[in-house]
Amino acid sequence: MNLFKISKNEDFAQTGANLVAGLLQTNPRAVLGLATGSSPISVYEELISMHRRGLVSFSKASSFNLDEYVGLPADHPESYRSFMNRNLFDHIDIDLARTHIPNGNAPDLAAECRAYDAMLEEQGPVDLQILGIGGNGHIGFNEPGAGLEGGTHVVGLLPETRQANSRFFPSIDEVPRQAVTMGIGTILKARQILLLARGAEKAEAIRKAVRGPITTECPASLLQTHPNVVVLLDEEAGQWVD
Ligand code: F6R
């Protein structure tokens, strides 16, 4: 894993955005793996700014998001489709028909998961997968536990994850209990992975992911088996780095 601890906010965003923009400059048809949540927002803002300045185009790119809540209408403000439109897609030249997010309202979720993996198989692999990390070490919504699933699947969200995400909802009761997520196997198929961690509340999880044993109890630790991972940490998340 290539670890970078970056103290200035602008440099954090710029470094992440440069990786994405550099890829699109050499391969305009790149397949991007995208995440939601707070961690990638400044990188998306920088990409939007670079796009406005004519420095990057997404017109031939396609994207696959990691996950989506089960049971939230796609137009709900906290659905991951709404998040991606609001924070990235509405401001760049990507063709929305080539942006993929699992459908958490599919009548047959198992079939939806199989179809998502089949699409990834056909159009992938993902060239660059952006990831955040949960305070409990989850990536996508692959929660810690005795085992992990390889492919896209439906997952029950742990209480701590619902608690963490309740900051976006009027009350915790409104946070969905399930999500559809890419599995660890799917994530590890990406050619390159960009793992972003910000804030003191991520310090322990990211330390375990990078320096701890490889264990399903910290799903992000499985990234140690991947040959091409870039980890960007801010000062607080990287407080344990010498
Ligand atoms: C989001 C996702 C999650 C988040 C993680 C961190 O698509 O899959 O794994 O990356 O929960 O969330 P933030 O960045 O909000 O702290």
C-alpha cells in the first residue's frame, strides 16, 4: 500500500482528483468505481472544478458505485443516486446512462446483485476504485464479521453504521437497515484502489486496515492483498503514521 499523509485540505483533494484526472487523460474510456459519504466529497469538488477549467472530461467514461440503500426511493435526497447526482454527476459531462448504481428497490434483490456483477464482468474491470472506510473498518457496506462475501449482495447494516449515517437523516429510525453492496471480491478486482480516510474517528480503523492483520473483522485489511492501493490520510486519520 502506498500511504500518503497530507496535512492541507486542498492538497488532499488535489492529490485524489489528480489520480482520477490523470487516468482519464490517458484512458478517456476508463471505468471508475465511486463511493458516497463524506470522504470523497472534496475530491469530487476538485474534479468538478478541474472539469470547469477544461482540465478533465468524463464524456467517454463510465462508473459503478459501490452501494445503495435498500428501500429508499431513488429520488430520496439520501439515496446514493441522489448523492452522486448532487455531488458529482450534475456538474460534469458524464453520460448518465453509463453511471451505474445498484437498484435498492429492485423487486428481486438477488437478481439485481447478479445483474450488477454481470455488468461489471462485461464492462470492467474497474480501472480506479475510490473507497472510504467505516469507523468499524467496513469498505462498501462489507461489515466486519466471521466471513465476507465476494460478489454484490444484500447486507444488514450494523447498528454503528446506521448510527454513523444517521447524521444525514432526520432520525436514526429513518436510516435503512439494509443495503446492496459490491463484495470484497468485486472491489479487489479493480486495477487500482484509492482509499480515503479523514478525521480522528477513522484513525484506528485505517491503522488496522494498513498495519493490522488481514482479517474479516476489519474488511479494509483485505486491501493489503491488492498490489496497487493508494491511501490518502489527513493529519488526524494519519496521527499514528511516523
Ligand atoms: C459509501 C461507502 C461507505 C463509506 C464509509 C465511510 O459508498 O461505501 O463504505 O465510504 O461508510 O463514510 P464517510 O466517508 O461518510 O465517513
